[in-house]
Amino acid sequence: MLLIRGARLWAGIGRGAAAPQDLLLREGRVAAIGTRLDAPPGAAIEDGSGCLLLPGLVDAHAHIDKTLWGQPWHPHRAGPSLREKIDNERAVLRELGLSPELQSERLLRHMLARGTTHTRTHVDVGPEIGLAHFHGVRAMAERHRALMDIEIVAFPQTGVMCAPGTLDLLEQAAREGAQLIGGLDPMGMDRDPKGQLDGLFAIAARHGCGLDIHLHDRADLGAVTVEMVAERSRALGLRGKVALSHAFCLGQVEPARLEGLIELLLREDIAVMTHAPSGPTAFPPVRLLAERGVRLFSGSDGVRDTWSPLNNGDMLERAYLIAYRSGFRDDAGIELALSMCSFGGAQAMGAPGYGLAVGDRADLLLVEAETAAEAVVMHPLRRLVIKGGRVVARNGRALV
Amino acid sequence: MLLIRGARLWAGIGRGAAAPQDLLLREGRVAAIGTRLDAPPGAAIEDGSGCLLLPGLVDAHAHIDKTLWGQPWHPHRAGPSLREKIDNERAVLRELGLSPELQSERLLRHMLARGTTHTRTHVDVGPEIGLAHFHGVRAMAERHRALMDIEIVAFPQTGVMCAPGTLDLLEQAAREGAQLIGGLDPMGMDRDPKGQLDGLFAIAARHGCGLDIHLHDRADLGAVTVEMVAERSRALGLRGKVALSHAFCLGQVEPARLEGLIELLLREDIAVMTHAPSGPTAFPPVRLLAERGVRLFSGSDGVRDTWSPLNNGDMLERAYLIAYRSGFRDDAGIELALSMCSFGGAQAMGAPGYGLAVGDRADLLLVEAETAAEAVVMHPLRRLVIKGGRVVARNGRALV
């Protein structure tokens, strides 16, 4: 049992600062919230004064199997194209000979220390590595189930149709319990959008798993792909099971075209993931999509890997980057960005009992801040991270 | 005397991780650097192992007179136009009745805790407030001269020609010791670029002060202004004394036009300040300008004020935002961003003895990182901040 005294709870988007309250955690759940709760015998007590309580952060687009976290600093050397980045990654990972199980565990502890309690991670699957990364991360996830809710996407990083054998591997991963299968630029990578999407959707339909497709293809090329995804979602009855990651095209097409795409996203309840990319790339118009009712979520993307050293695995800072890149200055906008890194991701993952209400799972984050907007802007030291009612990190350091 | 043991020194852009060394500080200067220095009698010793030593950060575009720092969280409410933001600011500041002297001191302590040891701050001057902000910040700067090098720009926030009396106030500020005078969108704000620029340059020429002009005007409108600034710099012999802040236009004109502007910037040795703005606004192409030899620097801009709550006064994080918005993934790019927040700003300010070599002033920052690129990406807790050889902040808290 744990009693947190005098913390403000995030009241929800645009609701401002709430009055401080006490929060009692029991058996892994929020048992009570009140202005002055009695401490039950044996309850540990934490001082939350001057602090804000948030639900555990959700990093719902990670690549934890191939991080270089814990290794010496690795200067970035890949060329700018997708193909160059993939080839460089394969070469570096072969050379370093790192263990996906160990590397993913290293990064997971860092994520936990920064307040992430849930993650959806894409894990590479392909002819060269087979299911080795998938098995490694699955074993790690099993050992860490008390510390982090983990959802695995079997992800065809080296392409689908252009890497024969990949569809079979994705199907095998689905059989072995991958919650989702992924895709990658059906046009830009495979030059065979019909082949890739038909293949992926058939597997999803057979195994009842979800789909989370990386779509970097720009502007109209991406827009056509969104249409093709929506067609297959409808044809196979996969409404609500599909997500599009990055989907830069939503920030790049003309307003009338965008309206048509939004209609399809809503009709098929397709969720959209953006992490507010580095560089000048336009990305989905977050506020507009949210106002229209499109489900949005976010993630760190690859953290300190051969793709980029810029992502640092901090989802409160990710909310800041989304707000910064979107130009949100008002509290509602800043908190919308935060909701993509918390409630939005939890919804994408179907995480049960996620939230700050009585009865919700006690997955919580305490930071020194007056309002949620301030927490995003300052992304201060994580005072406490709590998972399943247990303190798992304090002052930025994992305790487990 | 202070001996820092076993820290890596930032070796310069793209030079990678240096071997750990000892650093002896004496009489406010770096007295010795070596692999194993003897501790002189009476020297305090700090453990720098696992850490990187950087020169103190330089926030060379701040607005410390009108921050709301230390006040309750203030949700942003201003409309999107420049005029709305200015009117909103005047109204909020009138209502809150804050003291520029006290507010600037509050923010200065936060900046110091984050490792900033030098700042150039724009301070509002105008018919409504006269020189009150200037006098307040100048008094604060005087009291804090041992903690922070401060340069003041008398800044006509409410316009120059459109706010009669402002030119006289700017001249009075120059007479009273303002190191620079500022300007603001001679076309967009005043609709009288000739009037504003002739007026500003005449004052600068009469008093020998520098010029640092806010230029938000976009694309060709901004480009013409750059040309008009360069013409006046040449005519009045002010080469090397002029800076352009924001200068979004440099990221918005066609390549051929940009080349012409670069030629002028180099001819007049005009420095360019960008803080990598929030939102979709294109900004100066940092790497290209640096390669051409244009002097670049950066700053926080307004921290937690009525303009935006997004800037948080952390210059290591500012380097990250510059790298992130520019899409820099290589160490050289990331360190270029850091140099804008350190050496570039110091050069703009003409700060004497700035650097990490023997004989330089002991203005230093120690952070847990292996390389400068890692320090930028993680912008970790500031382990130690040293000003003039004295420890002024530790673990993110100002000690003074």
C-alpha cells in the first residue's frame, strides 16, 4: 500500500491546475482519491506536494530490439536514403553482434526511469535475421511483465515483397503471439503496394492480430496508400485494428485531399502515430486530426540506434517536441501532445484500466510541476515512477 | 583553487571523445590541463569521471525583463499576430505589475543552474514604459556581474517609427551604456523600413554601440531588409557590429537569392541568430551558412512569457532543438548546434577569454556524457556550473 500526499492530478486537456489531493494505491490499483485520506496501517507514504501526478507514459512506437543504448557513443554515419539506412544498420549490427534481448532490456530500464510504463515496439523480422529479434524481445518482455506492458509488432524492416520469405516470417510471428504485424512503405520500399498490403491484411485476418504500418511515402504517394489500407480494412472487417505510423502524407496533401483521407481514417477507425520527426519533413496536423476525432498516439521511434542518435527515449520530452513542432502555445494544445504520449497510446494498445481514476491500474508518474503544460515544457526530473502500485524509479533512476 | 579530476574536454566540432584529463582552476582562469595534475595545497577537488566539460553556455538572445518565471503557470492566451502578442503582453504585464529587476533575477538564476554563464538580453524600451525595464535589468546585471556576463540590447518592442519617441529612448539607452540597440521588422512593424533603419544606424554610429535587429519578416520582405541593413552597415562603417535575429527569410528565399544575401552577410560580417523557432516556420539553413563562414549564434528567446510558454531557458536543450529542427544526425551537425550556444554566442558578445584552453576564463559546465553530441541529445542534469572559477550551481540547482 502506498499513499501519495498532496499531489495535483492531471485533470484532463485544458482543465488547468487541480487542487492537491491524496491518492491511495492498493493491490496495484488506485484505491481512493481524497483531500485528506487516512493512512492505512503499514502504508508507505510519499510526499507529492508541489508535484503533478500523471498516468504512466506510453511509448507506442519504439524499436527497442536494435538500440545501441549502453554502448559507447556511436557517431551517425548512414547515408540519407531509406535503403542506405537499412544497409548501414544491418552492417553495424552484424559487426557489433549485440543481443536484442540484452539491448532491449537496457533501453527498457531507461524508458522506465523516464516514466514510461507501456510500450508498443516494432521488432525486426526478415530473411537475414529470421525471428531472432522477435524471440529475444519476447523473452525480455516476459521477464519484465511486472515492469512494463509490452506489445510487439513483427516488423519487416527490410521490406516485404522485395525480401522473399518475409510474409512467412510475419505469419509465423503472428502464430507465436505477436500482437501486431507491421508493414513498410508498400510503394516506396516494395514498389508493389498491392502485393504487400494484400499479404499483410490476409495474415491479420487469419490470426486476428492488429496492423501497424510504417508509411513514410510522401504526399500523394502516401495518400494513395492510405486509401488502399482503408479499402482492405473495410473488405476484411478489420475496423479499429489498423494504425498508420508516421503518415507524413497527412501533413503534405492539399486540404481537400486531406479531408477525404480523414473520412477514411474515421470510417475504418485507423489510428495515426506521429513522433514529430526531426528535420524539415511535414507531419500530420495534430490539432486538426484530433478535432476531427482521429485517434492519435506517439512514440520515441528508434532510440540511439543507427537510424538517428536524436531520440532519447523520454516521452514527456516527446510531448514537448510534438507541441514545439506543431507550434502549440496554449495549454490545450500542449496537453493534446501529452495525451498522445499517454491516453492516446494506451488506447492504441488497448491497455486495460489506464488512467488516474479510482479503480485504474496504479501506473503513475510524479513530477515537480504545477500543470500538465508545465510538465511538458520543463519535462523535469522524474520524482517517482510507479508500476502496478510499486515504486520502480526515483529521481530519474530505475530501482529494479 | 579547484581541481577537476578526470573529465573529458569538448575537443571541438567533429573531433569525437577526448581522453579524460585534469583541469586546475586558479584566480578565475584555467591554470593547467594535464593527464595527472598534482593538487595544490588547499585546492578543492571535484570528480569529473564519466563527465564532459563544456565552456559555460551562452544565451545570446534572451528577453529576461518580462519573463513570468516564478509566477503561477500562465496559460497562453495571445492571438497569432505580432500586434496581438504585443498588445496582450502590455495588458498582462500592466495587470501583474511585475518588477523587471526581480523577474530578470529569477530567470537569471534558473539560466545559471542550467549552465548559462553569458547572456545578451533584449530589454524593452518604448513610450509606455520608457527606460524602466532597462534600468531594472541594468541594476540586476550590476549586482550579478560575478555570476553572469550580461549584454543589454535596448529593444523597441512596440516599434520605432510607429511609436513616436522610441528613437529618443534608444539613444538615451545608448548614452546610459546599453551595449547594443535593437530593431523590429522595419517593414512589417513600422511600414517604414527606411525610417527605422536610418534612425537606428545613426544612433549606433553616434555612440559606437552594436545593432541586433529582430527580423521576422518573411521571404522576400525579409530579404530586402537584409539588403538595406547591409547597405547601411557599409555606408556607416559598422562592419562586424550588426546582428540579425531570427532572419527567417534566409530559410525561405530561393537558392540564388540566398547566395546574394550570404555575400552581403560576409561582406559586412553580419552575425545571424536563430533559436530554431517552434511551429512550421522555416528558419536559416544552419549548416549551409556555417560552411560559408557566416557567424551564427543562438538564444532562448522569451522564456515563459506572454509570447510563448515553450522556451525553457536551457541552452543545451536549445542546441538539441537546433539539431532536431535542422535534421542533424551526425556528430559534426549536432556539435555545430552546440557551438551556436557556446562559442558562437561568445563571439557575438565579444566575451574575452572564452573557451577551454589554459588561460581562458574558468566559466565551465560539467555534465554526465561521453561526447558533446551525447550531451546535446540527452541534455542531462547539470552536475556542476562554474563561473569565474567558483562553483555556482550543482546538480541543477543554483547555489548563489
